[in-house]
Amino acid sequence: MLGVTRAGLLLRSLPVWVAWALMLAAWTVVVLVVLILTGWWDRQRRITSRVFQFSAQLGVWLNPYWTVTYSGTYPTRADHPFVAVSNHESLADPIALGPLPWTMKWLSKESNFRIPFIGWMLWLAGNVKVRRGDPESRAAAFVRLRRSLDAGMSVIILPEGTRSKTGDMLPFHNGAFRLALEAGVPVLPIVIRGARDALVPRTAYFRRAHIQVEVLDMVPVDGLDMSDLETLRDGVRDLLISRRAWRSRRPADSRRTTSGSSGTASLHRPRKPRTLVAMNRELRTASSVASATAMNRPVIDGMPAPGRAAGPRSVENAIA
């Protein structure tokens, strides 16, 4: 039975991998041509980076087993630069994050740059590599990321450093938050849900998955210094844990999509950045709402209250 299952998974996954390989081979040529045409004046390789990120959108379109939807408040041009951080669930994460409608420099482990086509495009787009366990490599990567921020280019880092084997979010490394504090730029938290189900663990077999990407409010660092690093790091991690655990229905501001496609969230009017105090208040409220939901109590004005059982509608409205 196990053999039949594996054979079925292989037959289902192989055509997608073949389509991806052909697409990546062709798109590597496109990225190279774009770099040749624009690299002499686009020193930050913004255009090349944007074209490279579009390969992730192509990857979603070519995979009929994944549905990716996006929700939240997208940053405006005035919000750049920032340090985006996201949880890390599986190898599907970069593919889900790539179609986000802004350009970023990615921090990626050195071994990814040796992968045919993907690694070559990472290099052509000017992304930053880091060697695990090498302090000198981390320092050099930090310098390059800081230069990108100083030039107005946002960056993205997955602060867990690697995927969790248990599904629980791993402790965050300090680098992303130290970078934000030193550069004086805000942190943009992004939540990924469902990517862990997209691939069979330790295999290349695809499974049907609905991946949700939620862009949260900016967390500014105004008035903070290095003594606040742990507070900032742990506050953002707790926020991501809270939002990832909230298994509501599809967000109202994202489009329901068919398999092998992605939906783009409706652009909202930008909200004021969240302060650490407001962020902690939101975490306490989310915790109270989660407890109330477990006890079938209603939620009124964002806080639990005694009385009749709350329906999913009122709880969702409280979180929104």
C-alpha cells in the first residue's frame, strides 16, 4: 500500500517538477537579459529583482495542487525601506512570498546559491548569501543588507533560520531585529499558514494545500535602541505565533482562488504603524479571545464576555 501511495505521489508530482525545471531554465535567461539591459544604471538591481521574484508567481501558476491567497495591508512606497520577517514552514515559503507586490533583497543560505537556475537567479538579482555557523559570513551579509536598506531597498529575512521539524515556531535569531534597529527602519511581520502541508516531509512529493500569506502592520523602531532588541524580537515572534494560530475562514480581503493560482489582497488604506505597547495589547487581546473561544464564550468589542456561546462570526469580527 505504501508503494502504491508513493507511486501515486510521484506520478502526481513529476509533471510539476518538469514544468518548473523548464520554466526556471527559461526564466534564468530572462533574468540575465534584464540584468544586462538595466544593470549598468540600476545599481541595486531593483528591476532584475522584481523579474526574479515573478518566477515564484509562475511557480504557483504551474502547480495545480497549491492555492495561495494574500491578505493584510500592503506597504506603500513611502513605507520603504523595511525589514520583512516571516515564519518558516517549508520549502514552499519562498514561492508563496515571492509574488508579494514589492521588491526585496533576500537573505538565503549559501547552499541555495548552488542550486541550478534558482541559485543563479538569486545571484543575478543581487540577493545576499550567508554561510551557516560562520561569523565572518554573517558579518559580511549584514553589511550588504545594511547597504541595501541605506539605498532604500527593503530586505526579507526568515529569523528562525531553518524549518521546524515539529511545526512549532523556532526561537528567532537576533540578526533581522538588530539590522532594523541599527538602520532605524521598521519591521514588517508576515505570517504564512498552510505551507507545511504543501510538501510531504523529507520528500519532493506535492500535496494539496491552501497557503495563506498575511501581511501584518508595520512595527516601528522609533525611540528604540539595542537594549530593546530582545523585546522587539520576542514581541514580533509572539505576534506571528498568535496570528498563525488563528485558523479563521479565508480573510474577507483576499480573493478565493482556484488550484494553481494566487489571489492578491485588496489594497487597504495604510494604517498607522503599531508601537510595541499596542503590539503587546493586541497579543493580550488575541490570547483572551482564544481562551474565550475555547470556552464557547462570546466576544464583545474585542474582549471576552460571559453569557451565551459566541458564533464564529462574532469571534472573527473581534480579531479583524
